[in-house]
Amino acid sequence: MATLATTIDGLKLPNPFVIGSGPPGTNLNVITKAFQEGWGAVIAKTVSLDASKVINVTPRYAKLHSGNGEVIGWENIELISDRPFKLWLDEFKKCKDQFPDRVLIASIMEEYKKDAWIEIVEKCQDVGVDGFELNFSCPHGLPERKMGAAMGENPEILREVVGWVMGAAKKPVWAKMTPNVAHIEDPSRAALKSGATGISAINTIRSVMGVNLDTLRPEPTVEGHTTPGGYSSRAVKPIALRMVMEIAQVIRKEFPGRSLSAIGGVETGNDAAEFILLGADTVQVCTGVMKFGYEHVKPMCEQLLAFMEKHKFEKLPDFKGKSLDYFTTHADLVKRQAERKAAQKAAAGAKVVKTDGEWTGDDFVKQSQALAR
């Protein structure tokens, strides 16, 4: 009998589906609902020590629709939590009192100040959170304070900050990566070298959703103006799959045993299966919850179990990273294809004309292999 239960970094989850940091984890009420509906874990909306500097605007969402009206892309310019840090600490404690056996992870983001990072870590773990996700990846808002992606796109700064956190943290620490870099392996490697327990990827992609052709204003429009935001939903999944694969290869080769939480367009159990096949331990869902509701975890679990039973996998580790070996270079693809075609012709006894006679099937194989090399 297949099971979705898993243990990651010492954290016991009933399934690998995690509420990603954002609006679905914005307060105790919705976090409670998520646990009641059966989510494997919840990562709360990102908190900071001083919420007074966080001022959200409206509207702050814009959507991309397919031809049949389905939402396939979602842009947001929402900032981290604007609720007081003390209130969050109270709610973290209440949550763990109510759900002592469920996994609650605090998403934290601070300025480039060692004391601030240590303080937020110590205070959150004192009220019982089970782990941390370091938000190095918010693509908009507060760059002037060197927060979010402004920090995570710089491996040297990231390495230093993760080191500060690991000096204070007594719980697992995941570093959340920005996709808005040329090579996501570089910041991921920096975080892991500084001791991060795992990596989360990807956060939203910096974007402009579009321009209203009636008003000529870009969207979402706030007082006639806007700012680039973070792009999510189903349309980002191929990009997320690629980056998760790249990080998974780094972990496999250089940091075996570290964890990977995949994010980006997950809406079904089959989506989750793809990310796990590419090396993920857990999968996070944020925009999907906003589209389909907290109860959507149930059909996702059912679909993932159906996939496992189809392939006779009993546990998630049975197929974690199973598809990674099938990535190679383009040159190798050319070689493999030449060899396969040559072998097919040889097997059929094919002959190829050459200027001074005929090649046998064996001659053709040898020549094809030589060309491929």
C-alpha cells in the first residue's frame, strides 16, 4: 500500500503538500483551516521584526487567462506581512498549542543586519515553530532595504546571512531562492555551503503582466501606475521544473542529504510527481490554493497516490530524483541518436552506398560512432 507520509529534515509530514508562504498562510485562522483540510505543512506568510514599514496597496493582483478563460498566470505586487511581529508570535504559539504534531514553518525576511536575523530566529523558535524558510527571493518591494531578491541574488551576501542564521537556529532552515538570476545553482550552493538544511525554489518571476489597451496603463494599476511584480501559477511550471532539476543535481553531487522543496505552478498530484521525479522532497502550493481553495489538497493527494500505485512505488523516496539521470548535453543527444539509427540499420541488414563500393551494416555503425565522437 503506497503512503504519502514522509520525514524531511526530521519533520514528520502526513503528505508532501506544503502551503507556500503567501496569502494562504496570512494569519492563524487560515493556517488552522489548512491543517484541518490535511495539508502536510504550512509555511506562514513572511514576517519581519518591524511591520510598520510594510504598506500594501490595492489592487495588487493581475491575471493571465487562457483562451477558455482559465487563469494560467498570476502576478502580484503584495509585500510581506504587514501585521505586527508580536501578533505573529502569539499566533505561532497558539497554532502549535492547537496542532502540536503538525509542521509550522516561519518564513522570515530581514535587512542586512546580523542582530536582526538572530533576533527573529530566536524569538520564533522560542514560541515553537518547527523550522524556518529564509525569504531571499521576493522580487518586488523593499529592495532599498536590501531585502528579498536584492539579497538572494548575491551569493556572497547570502552565504554570510545564512551563516548568521545557522549560528542561532535550532530547527531546520530552508533558503528560498529567487529565479531572477542567470544560474540558480550559484546562490543555492552558497546557502548550502553555509549550512542551510535545504533549499526552496522557486519564488515568483519578476514580471509585467500586461498593458490595458483601453487605458494604456500597465496592470495592476494603482493610481494610474504600477511596478513589476512576481509571476506565478501554472505558466511558470516549466521554468520551475528546470531550476529544481538544476538545484537537485547540485545537491546530489555536492550536498547529499540536504532537502529540496519545489515551488512553481503545482495544481495537481501529477504536477507534484514531476517535481519529486526531478529531486524534490516536498512541493509547495500558494497560487493554487488561491485558485481552488484549501480543500484542493485532497484530490492532489489522491492523484499522487494513484501515480505511485500505477508504478508500484510504496514511498516518496522510491521515485525521488528518478528522472534526473535522463538529463545530458546536446552533444550527447546527437551521439545517442546517431548510434541508435546506426544500430537500427545494422539490425535490418541495411547497406549504404559509398564511392568505392558498399558498406555493410557493421561498417555503417562504426562510421556513425566515429562521426558522433
